[in-house]
Amino acid sequence: MPVLDYIETKEGAKRVAIDEEGYLVNMDDWDESVASTLAERMELGQLSGDKLEILKFIREYYKKYNFFPILRAVCKNVNKPPDCMLDEFEVPLVAWKLAGLPHPDEPVISLLTAGQSPG
């Protein structure tokens, strides 16, 4: 995906490239301030500690397996109730974007929009 825009974190300390749909161009640009800035751009308000914990787990899982984790596995691994993903993010695709993962392909977008895990 080509760079469409840049976001600047609240503190102005970091400027990162995003694509036309708001996904980070470079996954390694992510940190908590970037996630918070993305959430604000999406009008989701501030990210709670629980949400950040979920996003960090998703990122680590994706880095290790190059795949989005099963939704209930996320909750189990962060010691939250089984539906924590849907409770915290409503649509898992939002968590994907906030976690700074690469722009997903259409089949993945469809699954995550429907609240399902890919695979």
C-alpha cells in the first residue's frame, strides 16, 4: 500500500506513515503513543490498559506466527473473559489496525469485520 498520510503522536515525538485506510505502512513504527493516536483518529477515545494489553499480545503473536490469533485465545492469554475482544473492540479489525499490523487482504478483512478469526 502506498503512503497516503502521516500521523503525528500527541507529543509530536513521532511521525509515522499510514496507508489510505489508516493502517501503518511499517509495523515497526508502532508503540503505545501511535496506537493512542490511531484510536483518536478513529474517534474511539483513549485506550485503556486492558485494550493496550490485548494489542500488545496480538502484535507479539503476529510477529511470532505471522497470523492473527484466534479471538478466544487472545482473551485466555491476557487473562480476560472469553469475549474480551468483542467487548473491548466490537470488531476485531479495529484491534488489527490499532495493533499496527500490516494491511490485511480482503478475505481477512471480511472475517474480522464479521467478528471471526481468520483460519
